[in-house]
Amino acid sequence: MNLFKPMEGVGSKMMHAAIGMAGESAELRTAVGRENVIEELGDFEFYMEAGWLQLPSNVKDHYAGMMLQESHLQFGAMVDAVHEFSGNLLDYAKKVWVYGGTKGDRDDHIGAELHKLRSVMNSIYSMIGTTIEEVRYANQMKLLGTPEQKGRYASGKYSDEQALARADKAATHERKFFGQKPAQ
């Protein structure tokens, strides 16, 4: 959680996690090569864990005891399922964020989508010959760094400056954001 942007309120944190998963699922759809797939899966795991941490313990406990179903889909269909379930999660998170709090059964819906995502992710790991531990470790090294390569959050804590600088990415082009004037 030191690397997840500090925000006020469960709704904001869940929305951040859901937007992150939706974005990473789109990046997973266009990933090329095993290394890039593992990188995107690691980013997705980061946001998925943040999403689980926003749920009350009774919801987390309910899904922790449920069996995970193994998917028998082709890789592309599994990636499509990740995209679909993360989109569903984004819609539920939006309702928490926009309408405030966790009214009704939104927590259960969010937990169900996260559970479906975990099942599909585990099947993807099995298919490509890796584990959740390996994926999370690779993501941690990307974010914190190694002796050979600087990490995005080398300080061990989130900051907007480090997030925007993206020290873990090679500077191939200048990043531009909405509202910035083009260089003359």
C-alpha cells in the first residue's frame, strides 16, 4: 500500500483500483511477448490487490473461502474475460464513488468480480507457465528497482513526481498530458 497513491475515502481508492485494472486489462490485450504479458499481469495484480483491500473483511472472508474455477478458454478469450470483468468492476466502483459509500450489495458485486478475475488470472498463469508469486515479484522489482535498474518508486513510497517520471521506463519520447502546451 506504500506504492498506491494515498487518497481519501473508500470510494476514491476503489475507483483508482478499478480504473487501474481497466487500463491494465486494455494493455494486456495488446501485450506482445511473454515478458510484456507478465509485466501487464503484474500491474493488474497491483490494482487488484488494492481493490481487495478496500472491501470490508466479511466480503473478503466470504470470497476467500470459495473455490476458484479453472478456465478452459483459449488465451485470447481469457484476456477478453479479464477485460470484461474489470469493466464490470469499474462500473460498480463508479457507483460507490459517485453515489457515496457502499450502499446495497455493491461490495458483494465487487467481491464477485474480483473473485472471477482471480480465477481467470490463475488460469492465465498456468497457461503461460508462471505463478502469481513470480508475477508479483517482477512487478515489485519494476516498482522498487534492482541494483541494475532504477525503480519507479525507488524511495519505497508513492509520490506524484515519481509516478509521472516513470524511472522504470526508458525515455523514448516525451510524455504529454492534457493541458500541456506542445514544445515549440
